[in-house]
Amino acid sequence: MKKYYLAQTVIAFCTILLLTQCKKSNLELSGTASEAGFTFAQLPASDTLPYVSKVAFTNTSSGEFIYQWNFGDNTSLSSEKNPTHTYSRGGAYNVTLTTVGTNGNNSITKVVAVTDACANDFFNKLTNCSNGEWTWSTDADAIRVLSPDGGTVYFAGPAAGCQADDVYKFSVDGTFNYEANGQTFDVQSGYSCQNPKPNAPKYKVVVKTGETPRIYLDPLSTGSGRPFIGTTDVIDSNMYRVHNYTDNTMTLRSTLEGSGGVILEIKLKKVVVLTLSDIKNLLTGGSSKSWKLDPAPGANSIIVGTEANPGQYYGGGPLDGTCQTDDYYTFSITDRVSYNANGSTFNGGNVAPNYNCGADRSYNNVAFTFGPTTGGVAGLATLQLPPVPPTIFIGTTDVPSENMYRIIEISANKLVLRAGNGSGTVFQFKFIPN
């Protein structure tokens, strides 16, 4: 009985003590706010191009216990302390680290310059950091067959009639495409023009210190045969050595398989070489030229996405026949642009009513800066308009705030502009002459 009362007394005492402690405790944050900080370094590049660009981030924050990384490329956030992030393309990215400590959070943003395979001079020229198209040189010795030491010429001649219009496309992501444009000149069929032959789906470039670049073609994805550049001769290891190259020309050498080292040499040139002056003349017609969004069914004249996949978020659709199809933009040789909405502008997501016809936002004679595209992103040339949308814009009112437009493709009858610097969301527009 004494033990029972003793136990009751102890329990009562503990309960009073616990209540007293709860009364005295206040749930308050203590300590100082965290101070965010980090360093970064891009991991060594591979000698096989294209390669993925990886950046290692090292946290140098103080007073923190939670991390949130925004890598500036529209990928998922990370909560790792010291993450390594893979960028799909080179460029300048605004990376933000937010840390949380016992008395608040803190953020820091740094510009991280990421290089990719386009930093290599040959790869840059081969692909244009986008899509490089190559065809046969018009030289009389566009094809040569040489002795193993290169000193004796066994054969020299131009590309055949059904070879001369062949196009070989090298994309920055390693995709390879071949367009026969009618027929393939087939060595295996008695050096005659035949139906187009299949070719490699992918390629890679190997660059080693002290050696010339080498292009390797992947095996065919379907069917039999061997991949090729230039002639359909079977060559050792599907490999082409870059004998020499300039911005617009390329000479490749390969070894004919089973020949004891006999060399096949082919000369290629870029399909179209446009100077900035050429591009401006196409844009302005040499004086002044008006362009409108392509209204044709299926044209998908507006797409939205990322630099790696411009149609990732919105793959396109019909234009609004009330207030988009009659809009046009006029570019002049004196670096001025005017926009005529013809009464009403189609509002993007940043102007109410969203995605509907709204007030006329026409503007006149606005100066722009015209120059080369830099930063390792796609583009033949760049137009920089003054900020800020939706006061001044091309295509839609909700283009990226940097108001930068890169010319991806241009001819007398087609203009493709990509809005954005490539580090975030991009808008791509397809125009035709008005």
C-alpha cells in the first residue's frame, strides 16, 4: 500500500513539473539567418563530341540546414547540398541557391557560363551550333583516290550528276541526316545512279590533342549496307579524318576497306553561306520588307518550349483569324521595325484578357540592334529590341523579357525567329512575306 501511494506521488510531481516547463517554454526561432553561398566548376569535357556538360556545385553557405537549387534551365529543383547538374546546351545560366537556417532563409544568384561541344572550333563549324548542312564541292577534283602515303593520285574527278545535290546534315545533338534529293550515286551498283540509300542515324566527332578531328558514323539502324559521307565506298571503321577545313569548306579522308591503305578523299562545302549583310538583305528586302505569321493550316507558326526542344510546352496550333492573321511586321535596312495590328492585338499570357483579342498595340519605327548570335546558342543573327514586352514585341506579347530574337532560318520566302536567350523558355515563330 505504501508503494502504491509513493507511485501516485511521483506521478503527480512529474505532471506538475512538466506543466511548469511547458509554461516557461516559448516556441521562438533562435540564432542567425543562414547566409547562402556556393562555388562551381564545369567537369572536364570528353574528347568525343557532342558531350553532356556537367557542372559541380559546392555549397559554401553558413547556418543552413535546407537547400534549394534552381539551375536556370527550367529543370527540376534540387535539395542536395552539393549537386552536380547536367546542362543540355552551353550558355549563360542564372543559378540560384536558397538556404534555410534556424532564423530565416537567404538566397544568392550567380551567372554560370557553361561550355559545350560548340567550344570546339571544328564542331562549331561542322554544326553551326545548330544544324550544319554540307554538300559536294564544285571543284573538278572533289573526289580523289590516293596511294596510302597520299603521294600518288590514282583518280581525280568531280561529283557525279546525282551526287552533286546530296546534302549531309550534322546536328549539334549528334543526329546525322542524308538527303539524296532524288538518287544516290552507288558504287556497289556499278557506279550508277540508284534509289536513295539509307544512312547512319547518328555520328560523333573525336578530338584528341595533337590529332586532327575524326568523324565516326553509327551503323545503319535498319537494313543492310554501310553508312557513308560523299561516296558509298566501304571504309575502315566508318571513320573520316578531317584533312582540312575552313568556315565553309571541309576535306575528309578515309581508308578504303580491304585496299591495303588506299585513301579516299572528298571535298564538301556548306550548302548556304550567309553573311550578316546577306541576312539583313533577306530580312529587309534590301530596303523595307513586311512579314506575317504563317496562317496556313498545320504551319504551327508559334511554338513554345526550351532551347533543346522549342515545341516542348506548346507544339503549335491555328492562329486567331480575327486578330492575328492580319498582323504584320516591317523591317527596314536602317534597323527599324514597325508593327501593324490592324485594329486589334492577340494578347498572350501577360495581358488581360489572356489569349484573346485585345487593344491595338501597334508601334512604329522602333530601333533594334542587329548582329551575330553569340553565347553558343542557335541563330544566324540576332535582333535586340528595347525592353519591355508587351509594349514592344514580335510575335506574341508574352515573349521572354530580354526581347531578343534569333534568326534560326531565313530565305526570301521564310523567316523563323526564336525569342529568348536560350537559358529559359523560348518562343519560336514562323513568318512568310506579307
